[in-house]
Amino acid sequence: MTRLARHTAALVRCARCPRLVAYRESCEGTKRAFAGETYWARPVPGFGDPAARVVLVGLAPAAHGANRTGRMFTGDGTDGMGSSDFLMRALHATGFANLPTSKSADDGLALTDLWMTASVRCAPPDNKPTPDEIAACADWLAREIELLPNVRVVVALGKLAFDRVLALFAARGATIPRPRTRFGHGAEVDLGAAFPRVVASYHPSRQNTQTRKLSPGMLADVFRRAREIGLTPAATASSPSRRAPRPPPPSAPSRGR
């Protein structure tokens, strides 16, 4: 068994947060679309290519998505507009995923050069983990990234993930640039050659995608930029911070996730 596999085996047994344990186990049978299904109802491990140069960090499993299927960003909608399908279309368009959908753990989805994970591993009520729950889960993310030897860039989906990733690297000795880079779609943080570059993206939640705060092109541009960073020699990649080319429409709401 590899160290990453041992990490996963330990993760899925975690019961540190009583509120999250109770909630993740209570979701089964509460949504008609998935009536009769047996839910995973445990912490959700990362998924993807262990040799990945790009790591995607989200917020937490969806109650009826990854908490049901047991795979990150999988099965959270039935209309093709859930976060998982919106994300997978972008990953497929940029060559990271072999399928444009993510429906179930046995649907044949494979990722190349990308690993998907999350800041919190259990589905939280109302998609809002508490600060204590976020802190309790931090070492699972830190250890997972340590076990991925080729990481060059981390794409953080949403402000919570962005803040957690920067805190993780700061704890490992990275110097966070001052003034601190504000979260925004396409924002980048160069932590120096010893650490991955961090690229921010709005989260592909319905709140963001249905208001067009996040468009398919905007999300795809972030992953094209991530691929560019991943393929560039470290000395060249350490250029000044920049933004991905597609800003949100001027009329879009100002909320960010």
C-alpha cells in the first residue's frame, strides 16, 4: 500500500467533528431524486492522478453529491448544472478529464495531471463548516498535498479554499506576499520556487454559475493557466502575480465563494 493509500484509509475513518458526523449520516433518504440509494456518508478522500502537477482544492463535499457517491465533485445534481458537471466540463475542455460529466464513482471518469480535494472532508449543514471544523480538517489537506510529489500549482475554488491553502503553505515556511493578494477570480500568488503557485477561482456553485458570475469560459481559462504554470520550468514560472484573462461581467453580483 502506498503512503497516499494509507492516508486515504485513515481519512475515511475520521470522526473528529461530531456535528459533521451526525449530518453526513443523516442525509440518506432525504432527497427524492436519490431515494433508495446507499450513501457513502464518510469523509471523502481526494481523487485523481497521483503524479499531478495541478491540485484543485474545493470547500467541502455536497450533501447529496460526494457525500452520496464517495468521490469528490461527483453527482451533486440531476440537471447537468450542479457544481460537479460545471467543473467537469471545464476540466474536459482543458484536457484534464476524459469525460465532461461526473455522475458516480464507477462512471469511468479519469483525471490526468490533476488531483481533486477539499478543505473540509465531510458534508457540512448548509454547506457552512464552522471555524473549528475547518481547523480540525486542516492536517488532512496538508498531508495529502505533501504526498503528491509533483505539485506545481494549486487551484483554490472559493475564498475559503484560497485562505486555507495560503495558511497551509505559510505553516510550511512560505512567505505570503505583502500586501496580501485579495481573493478574486484568476488572482495568483507566487510563493517562490519552493512552493506551488496558488491560483484563485470562483467556486462553480449554482449561486455563481446561474448568475453568470462564473461562466464556462472563465473557469476553463483558470485551468488553462494552471496547465501553463505546471508545464513551465520553475525559474520561469516565478513571474509577478497576474490574473486570468476573462474578468466577470461588470453587471455580475459581487459575492464570491
